[in-house]
Amino acid sequence: MDYPDRFDVIVIGGGHAGTEAALASARMGCQTLLLTHNIETLGQMSCNPAIGGIGKSHLVKEIDALGGAMAVATDLGGIQFRVLNARKGPAVRATRAQADRVRYKAAIRGMLENQPNLTLFQQAAGDLIVENDTVRGVVTETGIRFLAETVVLCTGTFLGGVIHIGLEQSRGGRAGDPPSNRLAERLRALPFRVDRLKTGTPPRLDARSLDFSQLEEQPGDTPTPVMSFMGRREQHPRQVSCHIAHTNERTHEIILANLDRSPMYSGVIEGVGPRYCPSIEDKVHRFADKSSHQVFIEPEGLETHELYPNGISTSLPFDVQLQVVRSIKGLENAHITRPGYAIEYDFFDPRDLKHSLETKFIHNLFFAGQINGTTGYEEAGAQGLLAGLNAARRAKGLEAWWPRRDEAYLGVLVDDLITLGTREPYRMFTSRAEYRLLLREDNADLRLTEAGRELGLVDDTRWAAFGEKREAIERESARLRACWVQPGTAAAMAVETKTGKPLSREYSLMDLLKRPELGYRDLADLPGIDGESVTDESVAEQVQIQAKYQGYIDRQQEEIDRLKRHEATPLPEDLDYSRVEGLSHEIRQKLAEAKPATLAQASRISGVTPAAVSILLIHLKKRR
Ligand code: FAD
């Protein structure tokens, strides 16, 4: 039957890409249908219940700056928050939250159910309605036809999904969910380039069977960070600790003795797995010189005993998994509640997409998330938001929108995917962004919220809060530039006490703030200085970062210009990349294989970052 109502946008799949896509489209005023296998699994975290981390939190904050759901749900569901790289520069600082998977999912579902213009429907999509190379709608597996202007496909690991535990295989989209085989077949018949990738997950453990006295405790940060620019600490549920365990030589012996029973090493799995999130068998095999690997023991929620042992993802048979787990100190009596497994699935070559994430072959059809060769909730959510907003704009007859590489990690992600494609599951790193001093997690709102408002993604409450924050930053920066500290005054003496050096001449507060030994709070309320300091920590942080890093940011721009000038520099054929200091193992390997003729060619190889190109340039200069 034809469903009586017609939609502007249909989103298929209620994972991280699909939920952001549907919410974005509906926020923009489009009548949107979210069609998903199972309403109970909306926003489900297939693997680790954690959001953010290095490179990834930048995406989460960008989604948030554009009015999306992920950061808000993280604040409602997060049970341990930390800022990673806190002592390093702000470009690589990253917020990470362990989430209670039930609370996170409930938060996402709540947002979906309360979103005007959004309709949910539970059923699998079995086919696309395509006429004259243009998608017209979707047919469910029971034959209901939904018509729409545009369709966004966000089916994650479900297309042709095959689950592996040891040499046993079964069909599934993830443990407990069916695969999407009919849709996969249909899509394979369309002119897209399709290949297989693989990802894996560790066994889950029962906390009551662990000896925590043998593990190192890792509490969250105090004061507790928040993920959303609109977030408040008081929204967080009770906070708990994670713990750290270690594999040992015995663990590695067990793995090596059983590699022939691993589907990866016996050739059963063809798909390429995530290099940066390798299985434990991969780590032990690849890094044979390491006698131990860290295992983070992370709670899955506040009302469950289940734990996620982060670092031992595996597809070895269950009996080996049990031996591996029980060889770890503190886990000698561990009970596995769910075996680990690997999953192989279809993905589409993202080079067949435009920057808007519309496919090049079928008009009005957009792809987002894991099906584009990425891995991770954050990468999926960011693409979902972009595809959803562009599907909505197309339905309204508007031009596509996407951020540039110097505006957002989202811009880097999409540009990398559609220009370079990927041969392995793609995840975000700060090193992928050449403009990373500009693209910090702390300024995602300043970079994107105005654009989000123009696009119709940002509601009045967020817009008002953002406006106040932006004005407060400008006001306070102007005050710091206008206030001068004269030598010999009480203010100068206060500064001298903090720095241990005399003030030789007058300085503005802004100039003083650029000094590494002085922070905003040191200068905020000096005696005899006009005006009041700000109490909002996010404003103070922004004023401080902008003051301290302006010099670096300017230098980064110069570096980018310099690299552009050197693009034609030849790379000698006999260049031994293993001897180029500072390059990662992966980049060395890729360069050695590809043997690029020039720096420009090197820079276009997937995974060869602008930072790596810069290292090559320095190496070439040294060789001369
Ligand atoms: P998903 O979250 O997979 O959501 C897909 C949605 O589409 C589901 O709701 C599904 O029900 C629905 N759907 C599918 N087919 C249809 C259909 N025909 N009709 C209607 N609805 C449909 N990421 C990491 O960063 N690190 C890891 O270590 C990691 N390990 C993983 C291990 C496993 C076993 C799995 C399964 C995933 C792992 N991931 C990992 C990946 C992470 O889960 C995904 O990147 C993320 O969930 C992708 O989001 P998505 O929205 O693209 O797809």
C-alpha cells in the first residue's frame, strides 16, 4: 500500500547517523519520517558506551553547535567525564564521557519523540523507489510504500552483516539484530562501488566476578566537565570510576596459540578492520615486542553489573575468550556475560558522494554513517546531521551546505571521505585537520552556531545563550585590551608577585595574558583596574585561549601558505620513509607503497596528513 502522507525527507536507520539526520531535517521544518528496524534500539550504542575522546569530541561539539542531540544526550547519560590531553594545548584537548547506555538511549528517544515534524515508524526498509535516477521513496519489507522528496540512508553495519565468533558465522546487523540483506542486494544492483569492512567488540563482563582491589581506579575529573555548550553539571547522573587492567605474557601466549582459530587469521574474514581500534589478537600479533596492553574496565551503566573491557575486542572462539579474560590480573574469576565478536558488512565507496553526502548516481539520495566507511558514533552522527540538513535543503529547493576544512572537523571528515575514499574504517583524529589550532573543541560554537542558526538548526534558547556568550567574550577581550598596568602601581606589584619579574614598562592586560605564566584569573581583578571580570568559565576560557594562542594560529596560517608553495617539490624515488623521523608507522607504510613523486601527491594519499607533509618537507631540507 501507499502510505497516505507524503514526507519531505525519509531517514532509514535509527542509529547515530539516522537520529541526527532525522532531528536536523525536522528542526529545519521538513516533514520527516524516521524508518527503523526497531524503535527500542533508537540511539543504541553497538559497542562501547562512550562518547568523545581525541578528535571525536571535536565532532560531538560541532554537532552540538549545530543544534544536534549527541552532546545533550551525553550530559544526560554520562557517568564518568574526563578531559583528555588536559595538560597539552587546547587544539588536542578532548572531552570523553563514559555513558550509561540505557540513559543515553532514553535521552535520544525522548528528543526524537518530542521533536515537532518528526514521525517514527518501526519496520525494515527493503527497497528504494527509484525513477529516472532519482529516489522517490522507500518500500518496507512488508510492502508499505512511503513517498518523499529525499531519502537519507543510515543503515550502519547492517547491510549484508555477518557476525563471526571463532570460525562460527551467523547473519546479523549486530548481536541480537537481523541484517538488512534485501536492501543490501538492492543497493548492490545500483551503480555504487561496494566493498566489505569489519569491526569488532570485546566480551562483556559481570562486575561481581572481578577483584577490583587488583585494578587501578580511574575516577572522572573534578569539576566534572560537560559535553554540550548548553550542558550543566547538575544534569549528570551519579558519577562512577573506570578501572585499568593489563594483559600479560600469559594472555599473549594464549592468543598466539589460538590464532588458527581466529576468523581474521584463518582468512575467513575478508573485510579490513579498524587500524586504530584493533582486536587484541591483532595487537598481540602486530606489536609482538609489547609484553602488556592496557585494558580499561568501563561500566556499562548505573543499574547493571555489566562491564566493557575496552582494549580486548576479539573474534576468537568463546573458550579462548574466556582463557584470555581470566589470564588478566583481577579478572581470574571473571564471568563473561556476552561473548565478543567481529562483524563484516557492506560499505559504499564515499568517493561516489558529493560534499553534501548526496550520491552522485541517484539524485536526492544521501548516505551517512558507517555505510560510508567510517567507524564511531561521533563520525556517524556528524555525517547524519550534514546529510539530514542537506536532504532538507534539497526538499526545500535550496543549495547544498557544508563546512570547509578550515571551519570544522565535519568539513575535514567529509572532504577526506569524498576525495580520498578509505580502505579501512575511517576514524577522526586531530592530526587529520591541518587547521587544528582553529578547530578546537572549545570554540565549536563560535565556529558554527551562527551558520546553524541561518540553516534553521539552532533553536531560540541556544541562539540567545550563544549570543550572550559571544558578546561577553568580545566585551571582556576589549576590556583587557583597554586596561593598562603601569609600573609601580598596586596592579603591577600583584603581577610581579605572580611572575617573579619586574614590569619594565606599561602593558595591557591582554598583553600580559599572552604570557605563559599568567592565567585569566591572575589578571581578572587586579587592584585599581576598571571593570569587572567574567564569572562564566566558558567565557574566561575562550578569552584566555584566544589571547595565548593567537601567535600560534597566525603561524599555522603561514605554515599552510608555505606548504602550498612547496607542493611541486619532488620526492626522491629512493627516499627511505622508515628513516623519516616523526612519521607514524601507518604513514610510512603508505608512502613506501605509493612512492609519490611530489609533496602534492603525497598529501593526497589517504591518511597522509598535512602535519606529515610538513615533516617530509623538513626531512628533505635536512637531506640537502
Ligand atoms: P548504526 O549505529 O549501526 O545504526 C544503524 C541503524 O539502522 C540501526 O538502528 C538499525 O536498526 C537500522 N537499520 C539497518 N538496516 C535497516 C533497514 N533496512 N531498515 C530500517 N532500519 C535499518 N565504533 C568505534 O568507534 N569503535 C569500536 O570499537 C567499534 N566497535 C564496533 C563493534 C561492533 C560489533 C559494532 C556493530 C560496531 C562497532 N563500532 C565501533 C561502530 C559504531 O557502532 C558505529 O560506528 C556507529 O554505531 C555507526 O552509526 P550508524 O548510525 O552509521 O549505524
